[in-house]
Amino acid sequence: MSMLQLSAPARAALLILAGCTLALASACSGRMDDLNSYIDEVKARPGGRIEPLPEIQPAPSHAYGAARRNLRSPFTPDSPSVARADGVGAPDRDRPRQFLEQFPLDTMRMVGTLRFGDNTFALVQTSDGLVHRVQRGNYMGQSDGRVIAISESEIRLTEIVADGMGGYMERPAAMALSEN
């Protein structure tokens, strides 16, 4: 469409827009004499003296002699890892992995529930957009999260995570029903 095919108000608006653009572009390219003179003034100043760096003294070394005296290494725990009194052992690494265990828990979202007789299922959407059915006892997430309860508004899980001292502990987690 050429300029001549436009209506009169459209041509006027286009000319006003072009004029404003030209005015703004010319305002930005104004003289910068004051900036250039300031830069020249700063460059003309004499340089200051830079103090030399302080001499770095090496740290005193220490030979660890506890191994010669049959003392415990400070880098190993006080006692070997044993099954804890609360009954939380290591996750079963021989258990066949379920499909939803490959996704981090925070990348999935609960989108609804289904009820067939006495069974309640949660509908979980993964990051690839697919919806999966989950029931009590299923595993999901990357921390051995086992579904312990499903309600209309959330899925409650128990995850087994390392406690940082060579053992494991249970950690509760939940996934709420997504609004969107």
C-alpha cells in the first residue's frame, strides 16, 4: 500500500509520527562538547602513585600425626552408619522405579482427582504436558516420594532423604491442586 492510497487522517498521522521521530533523533545527537572537554581534563591530570602489594607470608604448616597414634580421622563420622532407632533405613535401590520418579516434584502439578468406587486417584501433569493417574502407594519425585494420602485439594507424600550424617530420614511433602 503506498502513501497515496492512505486516507487523509492516516497520512497526517503518519507525517506527524515521522516528524516526531526525526525530532527525537536529532535531540539525541546534540553536541557533546562539555563531555569531551571533561574527559580531556581527566586524562590530563597527573597519575597517582600506587602502593605496592604487601608481602604475603605463607601459612605455617602442620603435619597431622594422629594416624601414627591410632586416633580417629577428623574426616570420618564418630561411629559407623547404623539403622536408626526411628526405623528409617536407606531407600530400596533394587525397587523397580515408577515413571513419575524421573521428574522433580516441583516440575509436576496436581490438576484434579478421580474416584472409582472406594479408590481415589489424583491426576498429575508433568512438564511435558501429559497427565498421569496416581494412587496411594505410588512413588513420584526424585527423592523416593511415596504417596500416603490423596484428597480433593492435595497429594501428601513421604520422601526419604539423606540426613547428612550417613543415615536417612523421612520428610513430608505435598502437592496442592493447581488453580490454572
